[in-house]
Amino acid sequence: MARSGGFGVYVVIHGRTCRQSERVSVQEADDLKRLSVRVCPIDAHQAAAALADSGLGRFDGRETVALSVEQLRQASRATVAGADWQARFDAMLAYAAGRRWVTGDGASVRAHVTWSDEDGCGSG
Ligand SMILES: [Zn+2]
């Protein structure tokens, strides 16, 4: 299912000028090898507001987002089909915990942020 290159699952944060109905969404949720956050060419304040509104997480500095494990699970599950997905999601969390990317209470997982400098994000 993953596209060539395999970026892994990512959360995308769109700006007001993006032609997307959802400002924040989970993409490629079936590919749990990597987890990251991508931000369209918008300023940090707008990105932080969009992410906070979505309930999916919050910025922890400019380079990192703390994603809610449960919100991420729910947003992803709506887009995946495989019966083994839940187990693979848990395995990803276990891996992240081993790398200390999961917060002490287990509620959030940290993901690296990529700030796009391209104009627009396509028609989606
Ligand atoms: Zn966008």
C-alpha cells in the first residue's frame, strides 16, 4: 500500500489557502514504519492553532509535535482496513517508547516536524 519511498504515516497540517476540507489529517496510516508531521507553507502560529483545534496534539518546540496516542489511533483507524493494524500500531508505540518518544504517562508520542516551503499542497 505504501508509495515508493515510504515516508510512513504522517499528520499533515494545512493552511487556510490549502484546498483541503480538513485542516489536520492523518495520511498513509497503514504504513507504520515511521511517524512524522508535515506542515504546509503556513506560519507557526497558524499551524499550532490548527493542530490544537484538531485535538491531535500540540507543538513541543518548532521541530517536534506531541501527538495524542488515542486521537492518532482514532484518526488513523478510520482510514485503514487490515485486521492486524491495531497490533502494528501498538508495535510502533512500543518501538517509540524504547526510543523515549512516548511521554511518561503514555498519552503522547513525539514526532518530528517537517516545514514545507513549497507553494500550495496540490489539489489532494
Ligand atoms: Zn496544505
